[in-house]
Amino acid sequence: MLDRDYALLVGSYSDMDALAHQPYAPVPGKGIYAMTLTRAGGLRLNDTTEALNPAVLIPHTNGKTLYAIVETIQDEGDVLRYTINDDGTLAYKDTFRASGRSTCYLALSPHDDAAIVINYWDAIIDVADADAEGRLGPLRQSFKQYYRPEGEWRQVTDREDHWGNRQVGPHAHCAHFWHDWVFIPDLGENAVFQYRYDPAAKTLTRETYIPFEAGSGPRHMAMHPTLDICYVSNELFNTVCVARLDASDPDATKPRLVPFQYESTIDNRDNVSYVSEIKLSPDARFLYVSNRGDNSLAIFRVLDDGRLERTGLVPTGGKFPRHFAITPCGKAVIVANQDSGHIRVLARDVATGALEMTDEIFEIPAPNYIRFVNV
């Protein structure tokens, strides 16, 4: 089925009461599961590393370091740093304490000498030094992201308040470097914020924000590797926005991200569903989006100009597919069905982008993230 065996890591929620959202997984996970996806398409567990809610797993470009982001609203979040062993297992190194809660993303600068850490709950953006081994700190910058005037937004107080009022205040979600700029989508502010990055000072200066449709809730982005195009998932509207990226007249202050197409990720817009992960195939010819609630993966063909054409909608074989990963060879997709407590393998046709469920299923409690390593 595949070209070789692949090492992968699966994050899980170990304390669901500490989260901004409420998973309905039957039992909590233990932390990070080191696994192998075999050439034949089978899954094998190799080791388990206990950790509190490792919700996002980001490998360093050196291939030897992994950042595991601790998601909690009960305290400031942590970024755990591990060494990735040759067999794909982990060895703990140290911890960086973030300045906000429900920490959810990390992006390394183009020279790997700084990192942006995103805190969803209070929309606090941290910029920290990163040394040659990936160690984070000290902080260079920390600020709250919002554009509504003081008094026109408020900070949610607890999980129930957040779930019913997800856009009364800012909620930053991820960060992406592009040329001289950094884009940070914000679900609460219905916008993508645009910053200019100073590589010498390792700081961000806000230039503008790009408003999205009211109520849409921008979440994550996928950057096309060869076209000046990016794709933004809108969590609350179950849509993908296609946007042009503009690097012209680099000294000017103007929007560098220009939305021009919106496509639905589900068939029945009346269903309660929330877009989650968005990812391009290794050859960037197809885009995939997971739908939590509709419990499906939407498949889009990427046209020559970067526009999208939806070509399929495939069940994930479980509930609340929070995340998925595509093998580097492009021949398989692994989906983390959070509320079913398992991950599943789908076969992928590289030529057509189509997905087909296989019989391979592996029980992991409350899985939330999948990352291939040592590739």
C-alpha cells in the first residue's frame, strides 16, 4: 500500500475538564502515542509518553526536536520540548511557559531563531527566541490581539460562557510566516490579522486586519507551496476561503491577503458541524478539510489558478474528526476521531485525490492530533 513504514505521533486529551471545549470521548488519553504505520497499512503502538493535553505536535525543521503544546484554560499553557529518537519515540528536554491560556499553535520563523506561540483563550501572542537546538525563550514580545475598541468585547469567563459566546471577544488560532509578514486568524474577531515581521529584532508590528464574513470564525490556514494563494478554514460557517497573497510594493502598508472564493465543506448547512483541520496533499493538487459533527473529510481539487472545486465528501468512520495527517507518499490518510476514541486509516488515490476507508482502526482515547516524524 505504502512506499515504506512511517513513524507517527498521536496526541490525546488527558484532562478534558481543563479544555475550552467539551470532548465527548468515553475515556481520557494518556498523552502522546508513538506509533508505526507499516508499509502494508497497519498501525502499531511503540511507546506512550504521559503529558497533559498535548493538543498540537510541531516538529522542528531539524527533524530532531518536537514541540508538544499543552492545552488548558486552568493555567497558562506550556510548550513541552522533546528529542525525537531514531525509532520515533520521545525523550523530554524542557518546558516553555506561554503567557496565555488554551495555547494552541507554534510557528518557527524562517531562520528558526524565533517562534510565535498562539494562545487561543485570551488571544495572547508570544514571540520568543529559539536557539540552534530549538530551546525557546526568553520572550521578545507578548501582546493581546484584537481590533474592536475596549468596551465592545469581553473575555469569556469559563467553558460554558465560551461555548455559547465564541465571538464576544478575540480568540487567536494559528500563525503563518509569508515573506515579510505573519498572518494570524482570529475566530472571535472574524478576521485574519496581518503583521510585519522584523527578523533582526524578532518582533511583530501590526499593519492591518482582513475582515471575514460576520460569524464565519476563521480558524486555520494552508499555504500553497508554489502559488501566491492560501486557504482559510472558517470553523463556524463550514467553509474554506481561497485568498490571493500580494507581495507587491513590499514597503507599503496594505492587505496582503485578499479573499476571492468561498466553498462549503458539507452538504447540509443546517447540520451542527465545525470545520477543523485543513491540509494540502503533498503535491498540492488537492485540499482536505475535516468536519466535526458531519464526521467527514471534504475533498477539493486545486485548479491551476488556485481556486477550489469540491470533488468528494467521505465519512471518517467515527465521531468528531479533530485532526488528520497525510502520509508523505500521499497514499494514505490517518484520521483522529476524537469522540470515538480511535484513529482510522483511509487509502488515498494520488491521481484523483479520492479516499476509501480501510479496515485498519486503532483505539486511542480522545485522539486530537497526528504528526508524521523522521521523514
